[in-house]
Amino acid sequence: MGLLDEAGKIAGAIAAVEAAEKVDPEAGLLTKGIAAIAGFEGAGKLESMIEKKDDDKQDVADNTQPTDDTNPQT
């Protein structure tokens, strides 16, 4: 999954540069570079946050025990 993670980060960087160019068509190299870094880092943080939430949901699902109501002990 490492390659897919990097591809997501690169896509975030490209999207950020495109957004910077839409906002300021005369954006310089420094502005585009900063946007690329921010998009790369932002996409990485977003992916890790989503993975953490998925892991938390899986942990909760693993910790719940099914109840067996077919044979109640009284």
C-alpha cells in the first residue's frame, strides 16, 4: 500500500497547485511550490486520519461480543 499512499499524496500536491493557479493565474514558482508541499502533506494527514478511523471502527467491532440468546441461563 506504500505506492498507493504516495500516489494519493502526489495527487494532493497536483490538486493544490491547480487550485493555486485558479486563484492566482500569475502565481510564481514559490507559491506553486508551497501549494504543492501543503497539498502533499495535507493528503498524507487526511489518509492517516481516515486509516485511524477505520482502525478504530475495526477495534470496536472486534471487541464486541455477540450475545447468545438461544440458550439463556436462569
